[in-house]
Amino acid sequence: MNTVEKETRRFTRVATEGAVQFYDGSGTLNRATLSDVSYGGLRMTLGRYIRPQTLVQVPVAMDNQQLSFPARVAWCIPADDSAHFHLGLKADHGGKYTMAILSSWVLDAVQAGNEACGCGAEAAE
């Protein structure tokens, strides 16, 4: 008999929209559209496949400073239009600014009136 484990989340995701950039393992700058954010990571859509477990760096300008945080590709699946991919990034909380940046993004999304999202099987965290 097969058993199915229900996925549980450590952090609630908040729907949001916007552009995000990140550097992949080869140093290539990628542009994506953000779908949701949590204290654990991001979900986004972009125009190419990136292999799961790839380490990326997400640069952010905050308070007149250029900061960044490390994350790992948790999953990457084709979108319905077959021209894009949905991607989940799991934040590396060992990064110096990771929690500050993600906290700011979550707060911005909540203040914009966005709501918490459900748990899809492909979400980052």
C-alpha cells in the first residue's frame, strides 16, 4: 500500500507581483516575475529552465545599499504556455541579509493588501 505524505510549510506565502533578478551558478543575470514570497523563499516565473539545487544570489537595493541573499533552486517546472518555467527558490538563512530582505518583501506584499496563498506541491518553502 502506498502512503502519501501531506506537505507542510514552515512559512506562509503571500501573493505578490513584480520583477526580480538573480544570478545563477554561472554568474548569468536572470530576470523573472515574482508570484509569491515567504520568509522561506520565493516563487517566480522565468523564460528558461534552471536545474534544481543550483545555488543563486538575489541582489536587492535596500535603504540605499546593495544587498543580496543566497538561495537554492528547489524546483523548476514548465508553465502551461511551454515558453516559461515556474521556479521555487529556497532561501539560505545563513546569508547575512536573507531574513531582512524577505521580511521587507513579505511586509510590502501584506501592506499592498495581498493575501496568503495555498500550498501548492511545487512551492519553495
